[in-house]
Amino acid sequence: MKFLIAGDSWGCGEWDKDCNFNPHRGFDQYLTEAGHTVVNISNQGISNQDIYQRIETYFRRHPQHDIDLIFVFQTEYNRDYKHAQGWETHLESNDWDEIKEPQDIAMRWVSRFYRNLSGISQKVDCPVYIIGGHSDTLWLDTMEQHYPGCRIICQSMTNLILQNNHRVEQPVLSFYEQRTEELVQKIKSKLLDSDSITKLIDLIDQGYQRESLLRENPQYFYPDGIHPNRQGHKILYDFIKEKHLHDL
């Protein structure tokens, strides 16, 4: 089979200690060693919007494609800030009517990402399998009804590696290490009540705890301490092979 992999640095594989190169291509390499053909368009530091645009560009350049399945490694929602000229331009004006707390912003942006993936899936007639990488995914039992062509096959790669369970009760949608101060100021400008600020601080704390968890488990997140290594990717590969590729 032929697979397209799209993601940020988590889709690239294992990183050296300085995050300069990939000594092992991780999930990509295991698929290749199993006899599959893999096109990997992942890139370090990119956003979910970048990921979608890379997929869209690939299929625009290859209209007569032979891709059987698209694997997407979801990343942090707040990386998409760079696509906005200002805070208000990134959210439609009527979005704010439905945003009552900070997590609603994350859910709104991630949902938009899923809609984009669903659109490209239907356009090119190719299923999209979503993996929670640097960011866990949302979870919907009716995912394929809301976003045709899309399926979440691993909600949290981190939880799968460390707990042998890909599901997670409280998804961590960002480590919040990027532009955290800006995020706090922007949300404060819209959601002024103290309860919202407290919830935002809780979200940031969850992100910090997740990053600490990776650094505390070098057997799966070494040598750089923030990306899964070949052992971590092997757990993901074995899980997906057993659960989702056995009949392909």
C-alpha cells in the first residue's frame, strides 16, 4: 500500500539531542520496512493549518494520485496564531458568541482543522487517519458522521506509549511553551472573568506537566526529551498495525 504521512516534527520520527536531524524515521520507517510505500511531508515546527496546506498542495500537484491512506499527526492548536494578523481575524466574529471559556477556543480551531481534513479526504477520495502527537486529539464517538472520511485512530500517542491506552480523559491540546504570555493576554482581552483565567492557567499547567512527563521517560523520548524515539514509534506502529491495518 501507499501512505501519505503529514505532521509536525512528531511525524518525522526520532530526533537527535539537538533536534537537527532524524537518526530514525519512526512510524514512516516501520511502514517502509513492512513493504509499504511512504510519502512523508511532515516538517518540524509547523502548525495544523500548515499540515492541511501541505496535504492540499500534494494532491493539487498529484491529481492522479495513488495514495491509499493519509496519516496525520495533530499538533498544538495555538501554533495557528501565526496565520492571523490579529487575534480577532483568526476567529470569525460570531465564534465569540459560543466561546465561554479558554478550552472552547482550542476546540473551535481543532474542529476547523478536522473540517479541512474531511474536505480534502472527500475531494481526493482518500481516508484520513488522525494520530494525537504533540497534541492529543479531541474525541467524538460520531467522528466519521461529523467529519466524513476522517477517523481518530490514536487519541494520544503519549498515553499509548506510557499507559498502553490511546484514550485520555483530559486531552492535552498544547504544551503552551510557544507564545504563552501572548495567549494569556489575548484571552484576557476577551474573557475577562477570573474563572476563565483560572481555567486557562489550569490548561497551561496541564501542558507543562505533559512536557515534564516526556522528559521523565527517556526510554521512549530520548535523546532530545520531547519527541518519541524509535521505541515509542514502534509502539504506535504495532498498535496501528494490529487495530487498523490488519485488513488492508
